[in-house]
Amino acid sequence: MKLAHSLCRGLIPAAALCAAVLAGPAAAVEAGEAAPPFALPAAKGDTIALDKLRGKVVYVDFWASWCGPCRRSFPWMNEMQQKYGSKGFVVVGVNVDKKRADADRFLAQNPAGFTVVFDEAGATPAAYGVKGMPSSYLIDARGNVTFVERGFLDESKPVLEQKIAALVAAAKN
């Protein structure tokens, strides 16, 4: 895995290679499935557990400091958290760096206006079957995955925001 991270840091910058090298043996979680539970430490030491967010719409985003598209996704996730947070929407960014200092440097340059948790062991991305960075899972108020995005595509932002707005509205009913 250390070689995989070295390759994906830019020595061989092909996104397809990064996704293939980082692929784990677990089957990827898809829309319609229950979101695998997790309980991970946040920056201030508190623990964020997915089951405690039941009743809210949750956007779980797996990211790493060496991931170029992750840098582009942070402003959009900040915007969505600000726009829909008061309506029952929560963004949880799951950092998968092996060294917390790498994540801290990234966050100093790319501030997160949403909850960030840390999974240095990689158990959560393994449970989700994450194949590359970033990978995001939109989870409804009942805890089911409704949409999966691998990578971060600017052209997907309007569609994804529509899905967030619809899920937030449905959760209030």
C-alpha cells in the first residue's frame, strides 16, 4: 500500500492507475445498500459515529492529502454543508492518510467547514470497498446509500445537489 500511495502522489499521475492500485478486495458498497457503520475520531478527539447521525442526510467523503481532486471537492462540500446543514444535512470527510500530519497540512491549505474524521488504519474505506480517492456516499435519513460517486466531477455537482435537497426534504416528512 505504501507503494500505491507513492505512485498516486504524482510519480505516475494517472487517475486510473491510482484507482486500480488502491482497490481492495472488498466489494464496493452501492446505492440501495445499508451504509456500513463507523465510529472514528475527529480533530478535537471526539468520536463521530454514523449511527448517531441517523435521521440526518449524510454525505460521507473519503479523501487523502495526496489526492488532487480532493482539493477541488472541499469548497463544494463546504458550500453544501453551509447551505443544507441547518436542514438536517451533514458532510463527514473521512481522511485515510497513514500520517495525521499529512492530513493536517492539507487541511491548513484546504479548510473544512464540515466534520473531518481520521481512519489511519483504513478499516472504513475497506468496509465501503473504496476503489480510489475521492469516493463519496450519499446516505439517506434511514442509513441507506442512495448515490455513490467515484472521483469528483464538476459536471455532477448540480445533480448531486438536487439529490441532497430531495433527501433533506423527504427526511423532514
